[in-house]
Amino acid sequence: MKKIFRSAGVFLKAAPHFLGFELVFKLLLLAVGTPVLALLLKLTMKLSGISYLNDENLLVYLCHPSTIIVIVMMLFVYALSSFVELSALAACFSCFSRDEKIHIGGMFRTGMRAFKKAFKGSGIISFIGYMAIMPLAQFSLSSGMFMAPLLPVLRRIFYSVSSTFSMVCYVFIQLLFIMLIISKSYSIHYLILTDNSFGDCIEKSKKKMQGQRIKMVSYALFWSIGIVAFIAAVTFGISFLIVFVIKGFSEPNEALGSALKILRYTWSVFTAVSAFFSAPAIVWLLTDKFMKDETEEKLISPNKRYAKFSRKKSTLIIVGLAAASSVMNISYLKALREGNVSLNVGIISRTQITAHRGFSKVAPENTLPAFEAAMECGADYIELDIQLTADDQLVVIHDDKVDRTTNGKGNVSKYTYDQLTELSAGSWFSKSGEFDDVRIPLFRDVLELVGNDVMLNIE
């Protein structure tokens, strides 16, 4: 138990440093990578003769020579950034596990120098092979980003079986990736903490992992799942408490339902957060294990191996990089919002669901029960229709006559609202009488019902 608390203490002490590094590093990657990726995507789509990318033509696009060349280039750049990031994080946790400090500038410096050290000397062949599997390390151990391009392909391959089977295949592929890279997981630690060449670092890592690969794979897999589950639980807990306080302590069931709905809509948010935290958490796990396993090598902390920048210089560099990357990201997002960036890629965007006249399959169309059912099933939009009564009230009904959807006859415009309330807007829908008391709603009643939870398409 004491060891667990010590390990947790190392993580908490290092948190300001690795979080600052991750923020600056990922902002830089987004600032440079997002516009470049958008440009390359449009270029390769044009060269492959595809105007809109979806599940049906994805394989054609991926098999085109221009796409293959760009993917190889992207993988190398991604491998380089992954190597620098993981080296920096390993340096951070190595220092704090020995009660030493390393700042964000030192993490950047260690990551770049680790790459430089690995790329030269006799270990260059080993390094190239390592770089080839580096994207797998990030995809498998750090986040679910690989799922986006991979699942549509698996869905097409296993279309005749089921989407569940494609998900099982994805998990199986993830396990294979982890098995492939786990024996080399100490290589970066040896690289930044010893004077060994990169080839020797890989061999030492393989030797150290002998007999415990399955154990380490289990650790890494369940650790990743645990991180996502923890963030989901925190998201749910915070949502529940907020809604519980707003709704009042007398409505716990409604607060529970609202919290679950918030959890569903914020899946993309806490997935991004888990991707942000999971790389440091995995490296922390591996570093803690490495420091316990390695008792023979003389380990030299990264902050003692290289000359440091002055605090003023480090601060200026970090602030400058953060400011520049923020401006570039804001500029790109602004262009995206204004419609100046159009990717025409269906597989990376979620199709939004519109409930036509509410959930009109389970309740009478354009009524409050239909709108409530649409909100409960998670629709993004509700489409509804407006008519004007004789006393200038806006009511929700599709036809200009009441004949089809009520037990009355005549034009809506000839009725006052009070007269419309005498008609049943649900008796036609079901013979059971369940909706006999449903009335044509006022438009303002619908607005009050949906609030800010669902967008409306008003006709």
C-alpha cells in the first residue's frame, strides 16, 4: 500500500509539468498538423478522383498510390512526434520518481535529443524499425484514434456478419499491436537514462521483458480501460451533482436521467480528455515498473545529462510557442466555422438525427408526447410545423386543415386556440385510447419543453 501511495504521489507531483508539456505539444501539433492534413486530404481525394469520402469508396481511396505515399509520410511524422512525446514523458516521471524536478523546457529538450541520439550511430537500423511501429504504440496505448479510419474498413469487410464482429476484430487487432510493442516498452527509458546505443536499448528492453509480456499487456490494457472508465465516471458524477442541485433534491430520478443524457452527449469530450491523459498515465505506469525492475544499470537523470536553459529563456520559449500555436489553431477553427474549410469526409463526422414531427412512430405527430420521445431517444433536431389560428396564436400542426390529425374538420385558420383545445390530436393514432387527451400544442409550449436541449427545424 505504501508503494502505491508513493507512485500516486509521483504522478501528482509531476502533473503540472506533464500537463503543461502536453498542452503546448498538442497545440503545436494541431496548429501545424490540422491545416496540413486538411490540405493533403483534399489533394489525395482529387488525385484519386473522389469528391466525397464515405464508407463505400474508402477502400478505393486508401489503395490509390498518392494516398499510400501520403499515409507513409504521415506515419513517419506521427512516429517522430510520438517518439519525442513519449521520451519527454518518460524523462518527466523518471526525474520525479527520484525526487528530482524537470521543467517543460527540459522535457522538450530531452525528447528532441533522444530522437537525435537514436537516429545516429550503429542503432539506426533498429531505430528505423522502431519508428515503423511507433504509431502503433500511440494508437494502441494512448487513445482510440485508430478506431476512426479502421472501423469503416472492418465494417465493409465484415458487412455480412455484424458491426459487433467488426468491433471484436478491432479489439483483437489492438491486442496484437500491444503484444508487438510491449517487449520494446523500456527502450526509451534506457535511451534517456543511459549511454547505450538505441540498438542496445531495444535488446535490453526485450531481455528485461522476458517472462512478463502477458503480464505487461494485461497491465497496459486494463490501465487504458480504467482511465477511460474513470473519466466517464467523473463526467457522470459532476453532471449528476449539477443537475441534482438545479432540479432540486426531490427529483433524483430526473437528475439521474439527465446525467446519463449528458454523459451520452459528452462522449466525444471525455474521449478527447482520456486521449490527453492516457499517454502520460501509460508512461507513468511503465516508468514506475522500469524503475523497480532495473537494478543493474547506472541511471543518469535527464536533467543532469544536458545543459539547461535559463528560466527566463525557457519561459519565453514556452510562452511564445503556446501563443503562436493558439493563434494558428484559432485561425483555422475560425475558417472552419465560417465555411472556408470543407473536407467532404463523411466517415469522420457523426450523422445528426432529425425527428420528423417528433418521434412520430411512437406518438402522434407534432404533439408534446412525440417531442418528449424524440428528446429521450437522443435526437439532435426536432422538425415541426407551424400554423396561425383565427386569434393569431402559433400552434404546431402540419396541415392547414385539422381533418387528418384530429377528430375535427375545417381550416386551422378558422379556429381560435380555445376551440382547437376541444379537439383530440391523438385519438387517430391509437385505438387503445392512450393519446385521446393529447391536444394541438402552442408553439411557445414546445419551446418551453425543449429549452436548449434540442435544436429545432421549424416550417
